[in-house]
Amino acid sequence: NAGVTQTPKFQVLKTGQSMTLQCAQDMNHEYMSWYRQDPGMGLRLIHYSVGAGITDQGEVPNGYNVSRSTTEDFPLRLLSAAPSQTSVYFCASSSDGGGDYGYTFGSGTRLTVV
Amino acid sequence: AQKITQTQPGMFVQEKEAVTLDCTYDTSDPSYGLFWYKQPSSGEMIFLIYQGSYDQQNATEGRYSLNFQKARKSANLVISASQLGDSAMYFCAMRGHQAGTALIFGKGTTLSVSS
């Protein structure tokens, strides 16, 4: 199993550009979520989904869009990149809201906005 | 609102000693889950241990145990017999109603293990 795959691993954007961070899982997990990690801030929830066609906002959703057209994929779109969106982004999935197996995380995307 | 608090920015321990990483939480949900993750310098997030709010016994996984004090709303991680490879950032997290099926994280504690 590949688990949770995030692409790209690194990206540099110019202010105002848009891009999509990809997240795919092959474990047939219903629940997926996106987080950003900034120094000293821990991981903060951006958006999450409980299944195909269903998404909701987390703690820091502004400037980001998501959609969930399939169980496997949960892309995160930056509409107009800003330097404040420089961060490491993690995608995670789980089958039952965590529990004994936890949430499986991707390896992260390091994004720099200049 | 749900909140996780980790008050120890950094902890230092010698090899083979036990260490406790503190975590307190705040929630009004009767049902919730508590998690600990390890993030080594390589950056990946590694799941360590889980405790459900209705679990009667403290969770254990190898050298990791979770000291769950429900009335005090604390979920401390205990690492027994520390190893050099335990040096990492440790995050406490909670799943509850506010975040749906996702996690709310604390700010983390950096653990340094010396020989």
C-alpha cells in the first residue's frame, strides 16, 4: 500500500499565483483532512471531508478551497497565493475517525510563496 | 471550543530514563478521542497511541503509555526507557465534534534524548 501520497513535495510560488496540492489515498478511507504546520503553531486544520461530495471548513480555511469528487482524492487549491501561506501542508486520512489505527499522514508539501 | 494545550516547549532526558510529556484538553463533547504523534526531524507524522474518552484503562503501546485523567482533562504521554531515536517533536491531538472527523493539535513538545 502506498498510503497517503502528496504531490508535489516542494513548491515555490509567486504571490498571486494559484496552484493545487494533490492528496491521494489507496486505503478506501472515508475521512480526509488538510493541515498546515507553521513553526511554534503545531498543525492547524484547514478543511476536512467525511466522504465523496462532503467537505467542511476547519480552523484556518481562508484562501483555500477543497473538493472531494472521489473517495481517493482530496485536492487543496490555493486561489491566490500570499506569503502568509508559506508553510508545510499535510494531508491525512482515516477509516473511522482515527481510533486504534490513528490517522495516516502524507509526507507533506513544503510551500514557499515569494 | 475544543483546545489542546502542551505547556512544555522542550524536554530533556537521558537515555534509559522515563519521561512524561504533558497534554491538557478542553472540550464539551462527551465522546472524543485523544492521540499522540511523533514528528522526527525528517518531518513525517508517526502515530503513537490513542485513547478513547470512554476507555476505562489507560492505553499502552510498547514503551508508550497514555496517562488519561478524565476529570482533570489531561492525557499525558509517558515514554519509558528513552532511546536516542526518541528525539523528536511530539504532538497531542484530539478528535471531537468541532472538527468533525479531523484532529485539533497542540503546539507540540520537543524531546531531546542524550547519551
